[in-house]
Amino acid sequence: MNITEFITSPWGVVCIGVLSSVLGTVLFKIGVWFYKKESDKIKRKRFIRLLVLTGEMYCSGYTAAYASCKSTFHQMIHVNDFTIKLIREVLTIMLVSFAAIGLLILFQELVLARPVIIAIGCVVIAVKYQKVKLICKTYNMMFETVFGEEFKKHMMDGMKQHWDKLKKNNTPKE
């Protein structure tokens, strides 16, 4: 009996299931032990990351307030800063995606290279996607702060009036 026949047999399925659950439990316990060991370092790094994030948001808000008090050129520069950051992150995501696909095509004979390429590509793309979400979130926060609820209400009223006007013009005349 070879290994493939054993794995497909009922005893093989049971043995693989038991072995994988034991291995999963051991990996989980090692992860918990490692996390407890590194907990202070992780908490410190998270705290520093949150401080940096808060500082970046404050600086973006300060720049938006400064630009709103200055000329339209300052406002354009501030908005273009967000646009350039967003385009740069999206292009990096696209470049990593195409590079990963190219490497998968190039190393298609090597079975072990596939998971490594996919894992590295997915990690880089996930980090860059989080940055894109952060840029969009920061921009939306500033947009809502600058324009406020009154602007939204006024905009919705104008949209409803426009829809009413369209409905009135499109009703069939008898």
C-alpha cells in the first residue's frame, strides 16, 4: 500500500484528521506562548503605531485648515497630495500583483515556489490596501469636517428638488 492509497482509505482520513488537529493545537500553543513572551514589545509597537497614525491625521487636519484659510492653490496642493498618495499605493498594488503573476508563470514547474510567491504578494498587497483605506478614511474625515452636516442636508434637498423637477418633466401629458 502506497501513501496515496493510505490517505484515501478510511483509516488514512482518520489518521490525517487526528494528526492535523494535534499539529494545529501544538501550533496554537506555540503561538500563545510566543505572544505572551513578546506581548510587551507588541503592545509598545501598537502604541507607537497609533501615535504615528494620530499624528498623521492631526497633520492632515492642520494642513486642511491651513489650506482652507489660504488660497485655492493651497487647497489644490492639499487635495493633490491625497491623490498622489492614493495613486502611488494603487500602482504599487498593481505592480506587486503583476510581478506575482509573472513569477508564478516563470516558476510554474516549481511547486514549492507557488505558495511562497502567493504569500509574499498577498502580504504586500494587504499592507498597501490598508494604507489605501487609511488615506480614503482620512480624506473622508476631513471632507465631513470641512463641509459638515448642514452641507449634506443642503445637498440632499437640492438633489430631491432636482429629482422632483425631472419627474415633473418626464410625466406623460394627457
